Amino acid sequence: MREKTVYTLGLIGSLILLYNLFTVFMVLPDEAMQGAIYRILFIHVPAAFAAWILYTVALVGSVMFLVKKDFAYDSMATSCIEVATMFTLVNLVTGSIWGRVMWGIWWAWDVRLTSQLICFLLYLGYLLLRPAVNEPTQRATMSAILSIFAFVDIPIVFMAIRWHDARTQHPAPVLETGGLAPEFKGPFWLGVLSFILISGAMVLVRLHQENTRREMDSVRREVHAL
Amino acid sequence: MNYGLSAAWSIAWKDLRTELRTKESLNAAVSFSLVVLVLFSFAFDLGREELRSIAGGLLWMVFLFASALIVNRGFSRELPNDCLDVLVASPVPGWSIFLGKAIAGFVLIMMVELISLPVFGIFYNIHWDGAFWMIVFVAAIATWGIAVVGSVFSAVTVNVRLRELMLPVILYPILIPLLLGAMQLTGALLNRESIFGDNNAWLRLLIAFDLIYTSLALFLIDFILVV
């Protein structure tokens, strides 16, 4: 059942992604101001959306672990954060490539770039901390605490650097400003959908690995105890 | 509540006395901050105007590095002879233990800052013009934030392999908003600006950071200490 879900999610997500890539590269015209590079939008923004959704799920998982002490929630949180951190990296790298073409620089210290980078660093710290703790309960609790602290920090960072440098170079969010031409909207949302499905499949795979690892761990402990 | 507060005070006082007798992390942190101050003076060959624009940043980098050394010891000091287990098993509530550790950390970091601030003034020819005590005031607000978050993660990483490495990796990114505010305010003070007018937002950021993380830490500390 679980494997079927993974395959179905992954397959549907990949098919939509392929179809969408075809549309984006072969059907859609170049954008008037940006030329061909605007196509990175269809990877860049969905990656961020997928990451943010997963970070939120991870926060819920972390709080639930602290409340219920059920390791399933810990596995959920860590799987989500792992996949989300990868998608954050995709978002940062694609954004950086776009910036090199459009602005002539790889990086600018403005609001969105900086807060996203710090988000990446915080969750990277989370992923580094986990293997350094041996005892499972301890590892899960610490991860949960760190995940909660990290999640609180990001809005603060965002606010803080907004005062520091209000002249943001990052384009205004396309959805709020209505800057997205009607023919781009379909591929944009398809892109978001495909990323969410694929990230869901990845989380499920990681979740399974985490659960198996925990089972093996407990068996090993039992054998040691005997 | 009163019992918890007096217990917190006892723990803070115990930590401070232990530290003032051995001076192990205090000596290390003070000498470390002096070394970094000297190194910065080689790294950046600064004119007066340039110095003004980056002095706030320089100073807070030094404070940040030094405070990581202090908070790192906060909970790991209790590891020998299983003191931490006894402390947790004692009838003192978890938040008191944490508060005591945070207060002790705060006092120790402030001591390091009060020593390195005049040295910074001497090495970099700073004319304080009455800004000194305002900088200490800003430092106190920011240092409380560092002590609180630092103590939480000192507790989190106390049993972790490579603790000395893991703590900064986690701590520094979380402290970024606090450092931004502290650097801005210190820079403003060194430029003879007020911290209340245009810079009010930064002050509010520091206070909000302190409040949010202090309450979050007091709320979550029981989960950290029982494991």
C-alpha cells in the first residue's frame, strides 16, 4: 500500500513535471523583459512552496512529538526537513543563476535571499545535529526543539532585514502583484503541483527509511541487552 | 514561583562562584576576545570613517565568539560526577535550572564584554562621547538573548559528540536577528546617533527577541532536561 502510494505520487508528479517542462521550454514564448531566463521561475517558486509546506509539516510533527512522545512524529519531522532543505537549496541555486543573468551578480544581501539562506543554514544545523546524538529519545527531543526554534527565527529574520534594507532586489511575488501573464499561470500551478507530489513521494521514501532504521536500532538494542 | 526564583538564583550563584574560583571559561573568553580584537586590527586597516561604519559589526563578532565559549560550559560544567542528573532529579523545577544557567551565562558574558569594550576603545581610538554606557545598555539587552538561546542549546548539545563544534553551528544562525539589531544600534551609537528615534525598531527587535525566546525556552526546557 505504502509503496504503491510512493510510486503513484512520484509517477504522477514526474509526468506532470515532464509535461510542464515541455510546455515551458517548447510552447511558452520568451518573456518580454527577461528573455529566456524567466523560465527558471517554474522551478524556483515551486521549490520554495514545497519547502515551506514541508517545514510547516515538520513543525507540526516536532510539536506533536514533544506532546505525544511518539517516534512516528519525529520520523515525519526529520523526513520533511531533509527533503525541504534540499528544495530550499534548489530554490537558492536557481535564484542565484537567475540573479547572475538578470542582475549580473550571483548574490545580493536583500530581504528574501538572506532570510531564505538563513532558513537553509538553520535546517542544515538540524540535519547536522541529528547524527551527533546516539540515544533515540534524546535525538528526537533535541531535533524537535531545534525545529521549533528554527521555525520561529525565520519570520524574525525576515522582519529584521526588511528594516535593514527595504530596497529589495528580488522581484515582487508574482501571485500578489498579478505580474504573471495569464498563459503562464497554468504551467506555474502545474509546476507547484508536480513539486508538491514529488516532494511528498520523497518524504514517504525517507519516512520508510527512518522507520526501518529505528526498528533495526531497537532490534540491535534488544540483542545487546540479551 | 518564589521557590523557583530563589532556586534559580542559587543555581546562578553556584555557577558564578565555581567560575570565579576556577576562571576556566572566563579567562579563555577574555583572552580569546582580546586576540580576535588584535587580529581584526591586522585584517582591516581602517581609517576613522571606515571604522565608524563597521565598528558595531566588529565588536559584536568578538562578543559572539566569546559568548559561545561561555555558554558552551553552561550545562557541560555539570557533566563530571553526573551533577546534571542530580540537578534534574532534585525537586527544583526545570525552568529554575535553566533560568539560573541563563543568569550565570549573562553575568559572565557581560564581564567579558565590559573588559573587552574599553580595550576595543583603546585599540581602535574610539571617542566614546558618553556612548559607552549606552553601548553597555544595548549589550545587556542583546546579551540576555545570547545567554538564553545559548543556554537552551548548551542543554540540547550537552550529550552530543563534537559539542564544541555543534553549538556554534546551531547557535549563530538563530542569533542572526539579534546580532543584526545589536550591530545596528552599536554602530548608531558610535556615530553619535540616538537609539530611540529612527533606530527604535532595532531596539524593539532586540526586546522582542529576548521576550519570544525567553518564554519559548522556559516553556520547552522541561522537554530538554528530562532526556
